[in-house]
Amino acid sequence: MSKIKYVAADLNPLILHVDNHLLAVNKPAGLLTQDSGTGLRNMEDWAREWVRVDKDKEGNVFLNAVHRIDKAVSGVVLFARTSKALSRLNEDIRKRNCKKIYHALVEGIPENPAGELIHWLTHEHHRAEVCKEGEKGAQHAILRYRTLKQLGNLTMLEIDLKTGRYHQIRAQLASIGCPIAGDEKYGARQTSKQGGIALHHARLEITHPTTREPVIIKAPYPNDSEWWLRV
């Protein structure tokens, strides 16, 4: 298999924030966050090439994803450019000292226009399932949502993610009868020609790992997505 070539300059329109310790990008749907042993094109390798070119580095470039979003999901992905930044950001995320806001276009209308969803989730075979507390592998999952607008039989929701479980938003919304548009894996009737789903990581709020000042990173909707063109 030939090595994938990344053009650093092509990343420029997707860069949301950059400094000596951080790099945040607006990941397109359909692109992996990290290689994860697949050998497929991914955001981390592309961002690493951008840093190599921008800083004119000849050796290895330190760059690690602080968090991941699913291949089918678009929006903010944050990378640490130093080991100190990575360690501190990982600790902040572990302590939930950050805020992750997603926008989702879902099929149907939630029973309540706003609320909190609390479930226990387990996962296997690349799918999350709602389960009972105490089941093997069960993890507590919490999110809050509010309705932003109604679009016929679709509803735009803003989601404040309180825990970061595997496929959490996708599984919890499907459990209340409102699967994310395009998300066939969780029961959506509408499919996507582009392979993405209508879930977007719209805003990330963190504390800067060195200055300890608040940093708010916002990602606009992808302008080439069939879903967000409706909103």
C-alpha cells in the first residue's frame, strides 16, 4: 500500500485555533480522527503534516488528539502540540473541566423540547446499546438537550455532552425515538449519500493548558454537507 500524501496547505480552511500548544480543526464528516491502525486517511496525520510544514521541521512532529469524534461526525477536534499540553488537557477532560456542545438534526420530535437524558450504555460490535445499571461493562451516560428549531419532521437539537461514552449521543437520541438523520446504524430512515450523519461538534470550551485562560473554539457547519444545507 502506498503511503498517503497530505497537502498541508489544504488544511488551512479547516483550522479553528492554533498556538504553540494547541491546534484545533473542523473535521469533515467521513474522515477518521486518528489512524487507529487502519492505514486510512485521517485528521491527525494531516494535522501533523501541517505542523511539520508550518514549523519547517525535518524530524518527528509531536501531535496527539486530545479527544476523538466518530468518522461520520463533523466538527471540532483538538490536538495537543506538546506533551505538557496533552497531559493537562487529558486531566481536565477526565475531571470534566471542559464543555462540549453538539448540534444534531434528528428524525421526529422529542416528547419534551428540552431535557436531560440519563442512561447506562454498553457497547460491542461497533455499536452502543442502552442497558440496565449493573450489567457487565455498563457506563453512566448523561447529556442535556434543547430544541433549536423545527424543520418539518426533523428537529435541530443543541446537546451539552456531560459524559463521553462510545456513540453516546447517537444511542441516547435513538432510545427516545429520535435517531440522528443519516444514522442508519441507530435506526434513521433517511440515509446520506456522503456517508456522514447530521451530528456536528459545534463548540468546545477548555482551559488553556499553560496560560490557564478560558478558550472557546467554535466550528461552523460544513458547507458541503447535505444535512446542514437544510438548516
